[in-house]
Amino acid sequence: MSNPYQPPMVDPRSPVAVADLGSLQPLRGAILTLRIIVFSLALGVIGFGIYTVVQNAGKPHTIAENLDPMSMIMLVFGLVDGFLGIVLPSVLFRFVKPNAAMAAEFAVHGPEVARVLSIQGRIQTATIVGCALFEGAAFANLYAYMVRPELLNLLMAGLMLLGILARFPLPGACERRIEDELRREQEEAGLRPG
């Protein structure tokens, strides 16, 4: 007789959690696409950052001395966007579900692979939104730095660039997150009354 108060035991290698996520070609392609997107977003910020630093090379720089309104607004914008870039992707991953067109596209790979690709699609959406928020704040602060060489704006842009780079999908990161999400979904299904 089993204990009804004990959480259900989940085997991470059950058929639900596809045996080897790394070998799924559609998943590998989706992860590669996400890597290219994140790298491109970071590269754009780096390129514009180099341009602004070169433009201001001979000008006198300040750090928090007589901040003009534009510099202040861009710093606040950076703080708000940075906060949203950290919080919003988690909310999106949890609550946004793939649309019908994506679900139909994934269905050709079979139900198990479609579930994996659906989770990867949520990861991709959350990552792109987070990176876009960081990128917007980085560009805004680089523009403010270009107009008036205030090092706080350059520092804020650098922090936003780090936010983008922190979202780069390292090898195995997406696969682990997908396995965790499959496990969580299976646990939730086991807790629902039959």
C-alpha cells in the first residue's frame, strides 16, 4: 500500500523525458539558432560600444559629475530594463505557451519530441525577450555616453552586455532545463486527481 501523502517518484529517464536530448537533431538546430541570436545581439552592442569609445577617445570624461537629464534618464532606463531583463524571461517561460502554428510544426517529429521542442520554444522566447531588454538599455546608455562622455552610462552599457552574455545557451544548459521542465510537468500530472 502506498502513502497518499508522499510525492510521486519520477524517473528522469522515463519515456516522457526523451532518452538523449542532445541527439535530437531538431533540438540541436533550435539551440544553435538561439546561440546565433544571442551572439548577434551581443555583437551589435559590442560594435556600437567600440564606435562610441573611439568617438569619445580625446574628450574629457566624467564620472557622476553634474549628470545631465539625458544621462540620468538613460541610467534609470538601464536599471528598469535590467530588472525586467532578469524577471520577465522567467515569467514568460512559465506562462507563455506555444501557438497553434508552432505546435503543428513540432507535431511532425512525434509527440515526445514535440513536447521537447515546445519547451525549447519557450526557452527561446524567454531568452530573446531578456536579451532584447538588455540590448535596448545598452544602446540607450551608449548613445547617452556618445553624446556626453559620462562613464556611468558606459558602465551601465557594460552591465547590460554582461546580461546578454549571461543568457548565452552553453552546452547542455537547454537540455538540462528541458529535462527539469519535463520532470516538473510529470510531477504536476501525478499530483492531479485522476
